[in-house]
Amino acid sequence: MVTSTRESDWSEHVPLTRRSAVSRASLLRRLARHRTAMAGLVILAVMLAGGLVGPHLIARSPVEVDFNRVLQPPSRQHVFGTDNLGRDLFTRILYGTRVSFFIGVLAVVLSMALGVPVGLFSGYYGGRPDQFIQRMTDILLAFPGILLALTLISVLGIGIENVIVSVGVGAVPVYVRLVRGTVLTIRELDYVEAARAIGMSDRRIILRHVLPNALPPIIVQSTLQVGTAILLAAGLGFLGLGVQPPTPEWGTMIGEGQTYIFSSWYLEAFPGLATFLAVMAFNLLGDGLRDALDPRLTIL
């Protein structure tokens, strides 16, 4: 939600640091009342804790092969069973949490680093540069995300770094279009016009007034985009074009287990469930942040 720096008489008499603290406290209260957002946050916290702490509590290696324990079903010794090389599936999923979340977060950071500045420039200045940027954005948005990622992977080659770049670059048009639309509204507001009238430079207006007020939709989109990035990376891994074995990654594990889907269902079920929970949790949290950042919406 876009707000003015002179929104009310009360805000004029409250120090900036205190207003920021009050705003953050209000945001946290609204987010805490959003049950689905809290559910997503709990799921993410559990998965992150498992991925970061779990491997230190388990003595098994995620890549060590043991042909004496090939394709063992879930048991007390192996909670999720073992794969076709005798590796403990539960351990691999825990390590895979690190890899999948790492790819998702870095891909989104890359998307923001490229897309947000371009969107700010396009929306603030307009004109022919804006038209050119938007036509290029339209071309990129015409491609489904997985197809664009596959195209980039075919050019860059296979590897975890190239997966991050492919997934991240594929989401740049989303940020360009989102930020541009937000800036088009903000640049016409009174406080931006007043900043121009007193001679403030465009750079200072963008950094001090436009970008801070454009952050809420960017934060929401980034939360949702992490889930999308994890899903795209898993799709590339399933096709054999993502993270390569023996590195544990959920999509790669699903691809390795498809040969045994009828005899050893757990090889597909548990990595797929982990992917589903992660994507769902980020979507729930993103919906909650959207409602919390816009008080006009009803908190469920």
C-alpha cells in the first residue's frame, strides 16, 4: 500500500525511527493473526531446521553407497527407506532441503537484482525506453517459465550455478512488469510531485520515495517466487538438466526414482511431498504477507 510521508497529523509528530518501529509491530501483529500464513511459516521453519540441523544429528552420508541395503522399504532403521544405491532417503531429503532452498533464494535474489532496477527506470522515466523494455518483457513473458529455463540451460550447460541463473533470469520479466506498474502509480502522487518541485534529483526521489513505497509488492512477489523457483529447479532436475547426482536435490531424486515407481513408491512419494510442502508453505506465507502489508484486506 502506498502511503504519503505526511499521511496524518499524528505521523508528523512521531520520530521516523519510532514510526518505522510502530509500522513493523503493526505488520507483525497482522501477520500473526493470519492463520494460513502462520501455518506456512511453521512448515518452512521445520523444513529449514531439518535441513540445517538434521544432517548434523544423523551419522549417515547422503552420497555413500551401500549395495547391501538397496531399495529397502520404510522401516525403523530407514524412516523413508533406501534408494537404488542403498542410500538413506531421509538423509538425502534433509540435505536436499539445503540445495533446493539455496537455489530458490539465490534465483530470486538474482531476479530482483536484475528486474527491480529495470522496472524502476521503465516506470519512472517512460517514453521510448519504456516501450522498448516492455516489448522485450512481453516477448519473454510469452514463454512458459519451464521452457525459458530449458532454453537457458541448453545454452549455459548443466550445473547448479547454471540452474540458479536460468531460473533467476526467467523470472526477471515478472519483476520488471510488477515494479513498472507500481512505479507508474507512485510517481503521480503528491509527495513525489512535491519532491520534484523543490528540486530533488530523480535518483534521490527514486531511492527515497519511489522504491520504499514499491517494496510491499516486491516482498510479496519474492516470497511467492521462491516457491516457483524451487518447483522449476525440481522440474529441471527431474529431466536430468538440473543438479546432477550424487548431489541430493528433490527433483533429481524424483527423476532417479521414476524407474521404480511401481515397486518402490517411496522413492517418488517422499521427495515429491517435500517439494509440495515447500512450495505450498511459500505460497501461504506470501498470501499472508500480501494481506498484512495491505490493511484494507481482511485478515482471516
